[in-house]
Amino acid sequence: MIRKIRKAAVIGSGIMGGGIAALLAGAGVKVLLLDIVPFDLKDGERNDPAARNRIVKAGLDVALSAKPSLFFNKKDVGQIAIGNLEDDIWRLSECDWIIEVVVENLVVKRDLFARVEKVRKADTIVSTNTSGIPLIDICEGFSQEFKEHFMGTHFFNPVRYMHLLELIPGADTLPEILEFVATFGEKNLGKGIVWAKDTPNFVGNRIGIQGIGAIMEAMVEEGLTIPEVDTIFGSALGRPKTAIFKTVDLVGLDTVIHVCKNSYELCFDDEQREALLLPEFVGKMAKKNLLGNKTKAGFYKTELTSERKKLRKVLNPATMEYEELVRTSFPCIDAAKKKPSLKEKIRCVLKGDDRGGKFA
């Protein structure tokens, strides 16, 4: 049988789910984007489709307004239909691929997949975008046919621009399913495929989260500021311009905390396990809901002045107050910018004898 993805479902309309939906729509796939019915519906809203789809509509609106754009072309939104998990879950039976992108909670995911299993058509691919919950735990107790078509497809934010797509085989995933998704991901979605084993947080997050934790702890010990760290760990070291803290704001501090906790609990033989215990100020940020872009405030935030001008601010971890962002640099970073190759840039930073070079 020639397998095709004519219609896909994305369950979860957050920034990741919206990004995956936009990517699929841009590849010519019809998309069903689903989310939960709001818990706070008033009596007059319980039978109102617009009210019941308020969460998913808001998620799609965020994806449409994101900068840089998550859509190749804004007209691609015409490929996306929205709905909710109470009224429209039956529509999953029309889909060739169902992608789960809900909260990183094992119970929530298992409850959702139990509902999905009842309505999906046989042979439909089902995948989870979990950033690290073991697949073997997610699909335990489900039918053999479900397990044979179940796998991990871990996209990264922002979905359109991040080249990486981690594919994680389940213990029972059919080889032809793995081969098809890898080919589709590479040729149709333009992704670079990395195969991961079903180990805690797979590859990218296992590496990234250790680095973030170690850098945060070192920042506190050495007395550097958030902007200084981001200046060092940016493009001069072959990293994205979002460096460390802007990346966490993009991903979401709650996700980073969860992945760190998950890694710490499951990787008990890791020789650098203590790096996964984040500094105290991170917990304070979580309690204040300073989770990054999703809550409009994280390590950085933008305020409007009385003249309606945008003012960038950055958190001072020592005081937990926001201060005006002042651009920083170091001699080694300034010198690295003048070097023609990445190898020379990195060497320039790591051999720098100023605070920036020594920290790197």
C-alpha cells in the first residue's frame, strides 16, 4: 500500500502545536487542530461553538501573529480546521497522522491516547511530541496495533525554523512506519532527522538542559548578568542569537523545569546530574508565572513607555526585579565578530583573557 498524509490532526494548540500545524499546512496537508473546551464556560456559552473553541482559536491566532512568522504563507491557514476534544474527537477517524502536543504529564497523555485509540482508523500513525517522557510508559497497555503505529516525533521551537526533528521508535513500532515518517519529515517537511532511543529526554534536550543548568549555576557563582551570559553564548560560539536565556523564554521556563526534573529523577547515574538542579531564583520565577514569551515575561520582557515606545527589560535574579536592558559585550566577543570562520570565532572566545572568555 502506498501511504500518504492527506490529513493530519494536531492535538494541542500551544505555540508548539500551532507551529506544527502551520508547518504541515505549508506542506499541503489538511490539518485538524484540536484543544480542550474551556473550563470556565458560562451557562449561556455551553452550546456556543465559538465559546467552546475559544482556546484552540486563540492558539491559532497566536501562531498567525507570531514573529518571525510560523507560516510560509498566511494563506496556508485555510488548510487548518479547528475544533475541540469533546465535540470533534470523532474527526480523528479521518486523519492519516495524529500528533499529540499536550502538557508534559503522563496521566494526561495516557488519558488522551485512550480516547484517540477508540476513534482512530486502523493503520493511522499516532505520535507524541513529548520532550522526554518515555514512550514505553505512554503506550503501556494499549493494543498491539496501536503500538505498532505509535512513535515519538519531537519537533523543536520555533517549528518552521528549527531544522531538527527527533524520531523515537517505540518498542513495537513497525519498521515501515519509521521509514515513512523519516522520509516524510525530510522530504515533505524539510527537517533533518536524528534517531533517538527511548531514553530520558532523548538527545537534544538531554544535552541542552545539562548545558542550561550548568551555565545558570555558573552565572550565579561568577556574578555575571543574564545579558552578559547571552552575549557570550550566542553566535560567536556557534549558537543561535537567542543564546541561553532568550531560548528558555522561547521554549517556556515551565518546560525547562519539567525536563530538568525528569532528567534528574531518571538519570541517576549521570556524572553531571547536579547540573540539573536549577538555581533558587528559577523556582521563584515559576511561582510568579514568569515563564517567558507565553506569559509575556520571563528572563526578558517588553514594556510600553508613556510615549508608547517599546522598552526591553531584563530580570535581575538577585532582586527579582526587572531592569532596563543595557547591551553588553566583551573584548573577546568583539574580536570574534571580525573572524571569517566559526572555528576562528570559537577559538577567539575560548582563548579570551577577559571575563567573557574565562566564563566561556
